[in-house]
Amino acid sequence: MPGIYLAAILASAAGVLLLDRRWRLAAWHAPARTAIAVGVGTAFFLAWDAVGIAAGVFVKGDSPLLLGVDLAPHLPLEEPVFLAFLSYLALVAWSGAMRLTARRKTDAAPLRSEEAR
């Protein structure tokens, strides 16, 4: 069924967006920086794909799940959408990990001061 892969990517992105909104990790914390980071990440990975396609390493397989729209040879429409999702997911995961690490350090600080007494 054409479009299932794109729908899965968009549904996953919506889930990450909801997590981001709930804890204000990336786009709701710093929207401009998030947009720039996702844009740069997507551009980097598209350039990586272009090099891989030119070298013959990356080829588009036949799948009934793809829409069938190619932006370039061996570059389906779903690829830049996936790369943007990947960049955004990495940013949200990194921001969440940094916040969790900072919280654990803050929560552990009183315990350390009590041990010193």
C-alpha cells in the first residue's frame, strides 16, 4: 500500500513532537535553534546520501510502501522527511538526556553534602 512508510514517519514525528511539547526539550524551548539544527542535520545527511548514491553504495529498492515519487535517482520523497525526523529525534533525545543528567546531579548534590558531615 503506497504511502505507509511516509505515514509511519509522520506519525512517529508527531509522537516525538508531543513529547517535546510536554517537556519543552527542543522546539518549545528554542524554536529557532531547533529549526536550524534540524535543517543543518537534514542537509548534511542529504549530502551524505548524494555521495553514497553517486558512488553506487545507496540504491533505492522496490517497495510497495513508498509513494513512488523520486526527487532524484535513488532518492525517494520519503528520504528527506526521514532525515528531518532523524535529526529532530536525535535533538529531542539529546536534550532529554541532558536534562535528566542535570536533574540527577542536582538531586545527588544534597546527598553528597550530607555524607560530608
